[in-house]
Amino acid sequence: MLFDAHNHLQAKRFAGRQDQLLAECKELSRMVVNGCCKEDWPEVAALAKAHPQVLPSFGYHPWFIHERTDNWESELGRFLDAHPAAIGEIGLDRWKEGLAYEGQEEVFTVQLRIAADRNLPASIHCLKAWGRLLELLEQGPLPSRGFLLHSYGGSAEMIGPLAELGAYFSFPGYYMREAKGRQRETFTQVPPDRLLIETDAPDQLLPEKMREHALDDPEGNPINHPANLRGVYRFMAGMLAEPLEKLEARVEENFLCLFEGL
């Protein structure tokens, strides 16, 4: 069985086809579906209620924090009280053009504290802010069970310090592209007990020739099908030069360790 550490199955680009998509994920055991803001948390919760494969995660993504209301923190607590869940997607972003950095650290650290207080895994987004992220993580507090650095794009040198703090590192299919050689090399340095795999669907498309499942959004643009997870597993096994079955067992063990009880 396969485990998707991070996706966004609630996304509107799936055009209401979530039941069909999950039916096509025949090898899937669990997937973590991440909310991005208060507006999509109910959709994530509904998917988890309807589908036992879905592990819900609620959080404010840095792209959406400037839309938050004054009661966002209490609303997040309400969703966490009502559902066995993770926290995410949260994080820092200095990459997105036109996105203000102001307020990102405050919202991130509030959510990280909630994760620590409740000992829930947090799924963390980081672009062009790895040094500052490490500083904030070192200041804590952190959930004792650990946290996920989804689509890890930091340096190989940072893996050790981050792993000591409790980090897990998830590999997306987008890194299968020829131009992502640095990221692939970095993932060969991830400790075996800290490796996870993700689709980030509908984002982070695999290279076209490696997609096992094609899917378009309503405008005809290609998007990532969550069933492409199998292709990411196959690629990772080849990259690490180990049997696929061994990788599957290791990723399962890591996933269940981080998300135990949820």
C-alpha cells in the first residue's frame, strides 16, 4: 500500500471529481489532504468524513494569510477539536512574486505552537526562506512526534540539523524532472527513517512521459492526478537503487510514525 504525505484533494481544479479520483487510487492506503485557509477547511473535513483514506490537515498557507479574519485561530482550534487531524499547510515564502512577507512569521509560529501544544504533525511549506525557517524551528516549541517539510528544497547541509529537530522530508514527482538534479541529489542524503513521498496534487506534475494517469482541469490544463503516486515511488526506488518493496515498507513505517493515531 502507498502513502501520500501531502496533497490538496479539495482543490477546485479537480472540478468535483474527488470520488472518482479516489476510486482510481487503487493502491492508496492514506493521503494527507492539506487545507490552505479557513474557506477550504470544511471541504477537507467533508472529504475525510466520506473517505477513510483521507487524513485531514488544517492550516493557513502563507499565500493566504493576508485574507485571514480576526477569529482565524479559534476557527482552526474548532476544526482540530472536531477531527483527528494534522496542521498544515503552514510555512514561509519569499519566492512568490508580489507576496508580502509581513505577518508570515507570526502566523507560522502561532500554528507551530498549536501543533506543539496538541502534539500534532505539521506540514511545512518553505520557499527561499530556509535559513530563517531553521532559526524559528530551533526556537520552538515543536511537536514531539515531528513535522513534515513537504517538497523539501533546502540544502543537503541542512538535513542533519533539521532531522535532529524532528523533520521528515517528502519527495514530490516534480523533482523527477531533468532540471531538478540538485534536489534529487539532496534527497539521497535524507536519513532512511525520515523519508516520505508526496504528490502535492493537483500541483507538481510529473514529467509527461512518466505520468501514469492523465488529468486536465476544466480549462483543459494538465494537473496532477493523485494516482501518479505509484510513479513517484518507482522513480525514488530507482534513484536510491533499492527494491521497490523495501522502499514501500520503509515509507509506510515512516508515515505511520509521524501520523500515528490520526
